[in-house]
Amino acid sequence: MRSLLIITMALSLMACSTQLQAEKPAVLEALYGIDINKNSIEIKVRSFGCTKAKHFSIENSENGLSINRIKRDYCKKMPSVVLISLPFEKQESSYRVSNPFR
């Protein structure tokens, strides 16, 4: 009976931990460069080896254009700046980018 209680508590804690990780908000990514084309946005960001385009989202609001990282790069490679291409339909002639630049 006691071991069943311990197992139930451990599973409950693991479920709570997984839920907290899934609810982490997107992070405004520091950019090393950006190029807005007709059908895409090309961004230069820091990567530890596993950064992919699907790790980012684009938010276009009245406050400006924001590039958010929705999944962290947990790889252990030496950091480098990589070029990522994100699909984007250009609608205006100019945009204000909210992200910090390095």
C-alpha cells in the first residue's frame, strides 16, 4: 500500500513538471541580423547546434514585428550564429522589429 502511494505521488509530480515546461512563454529572441523578403524572413540567431526554423514564431502586431523562440536549443555544441529562413508574407514596405539586436 505504501509503495503504491509513493508511486502515485511520483507520477503526479512528473505530470506537474511536464505541464509547467509546456506552458513556458515564448522568448523574444536576440537577433544578429534580419532580412525581410517577399515570402520569407531570414534571421541570424545564436545556435548551440540544434536550432531549427520550427523553433520560432512570428508575431505581427500594431507594436511591431516580433520573432519569438518557442523551443530552446539544448544542444552542447560551441555557439555560433546561424541563418534561419521563416515563411512570411510581406504586406508592408517597412516594419518595426521589437527584438533586441546584437
